[in-house]
Amino acid sequence: MSYGGKQMAESFRTVRKNTITLAEEIPADKYDFRPAPGVRSVGEQLAHITVSSRWQIEVHSERLAFVDFPTFTRRLALAAAEEQALRTKDEILAALREDGETFASFLDRADDEMLQEEVGFPPPVQPSTKTRFELLLGAKEHEMHHRAQLMLVQRMLGIVPHITRQRAAHVAAATAPKG
């Protein structure tokens, strides 16, 4: 069995669908909520999630074989500006949808040859090389990491995350007396 671009795209679409559901369920007036000083607000976290896949498309579309610190620093500055441009819940949701499908479509087109290519990084980055597959899969892992943080924030806001509600409904149905 092979796991390649098409499978990664489908998996990413599922992850993004869950992120969008979470973003829809948090009221717009809570997008400025910060769970602790010095951390991103709900809106900032969601803007970060949507913008973060853009650099992946850039790096892999251009087939960069090496990502140096000036390239990474330039892309971080661009991402910060892109994140700040997303201010409202509606803007963030639109970007989550559009950027999510753009990234998933990019993954759909990623062939095995491209996914096996290695990308190098300067010291002290370890490991000093990663495959494009690992880097692209990292985008999904990154989103899931931040979504998990937002699921805890939902709890702080009195919202039971939709994934938790779905699981509870399945458990209740499976354990209900038959009868």
C-alpha cells in the first residue's frame, strides 16, 4: 500500500474540515480571546493555521533543494503580514477554506518522485535534510497541533468541541440498551 500525494490531500482535507468546523463554532466576539498572556488569540491562531501552508507551496513548487535562514526569515515576515491581514471571523473562514483547498490540490498533484526529493537545511537544524513528503506531512501535523490548542480554548469558552460531541454520541449509541 502506498501513501502519496492523493492520500495526503484527502487526509489534509479532513483535518481542514475539522478546523473550519471549530472556527465556525467559536463566536466572532471570542476571536480576540487570549487564553494566557503572550499567546495568540483565537483569531490569530486560526490566521496562523491558514497562512502556514502557503510557504510549503512556495518551497515545493519552486523545488527548492535548500532552505537557508534568509529564505526562511523572509517567508516568516511575509507570513506575519498575511496573518495580520486576516482580521474578522468571515475573512479567516474564507481564507481557511480557500487556502485549505489550494494546499490540498497542490498535494493531489504531488507525485512520488517529487515527494522523495530531499530538502537541505543549514546548521544547527537537525536533521539537516528532510524529504518533501515529510515536510508536506508536517503541514498537517502543524495544523492538528494548533487545532488541539484551540479545542482546549473552546472548553475554556464553554464549548464542547464537535469531535468530542461526535465521539460521545457514537459511544452512547454503541452502549445504549438494545431493545
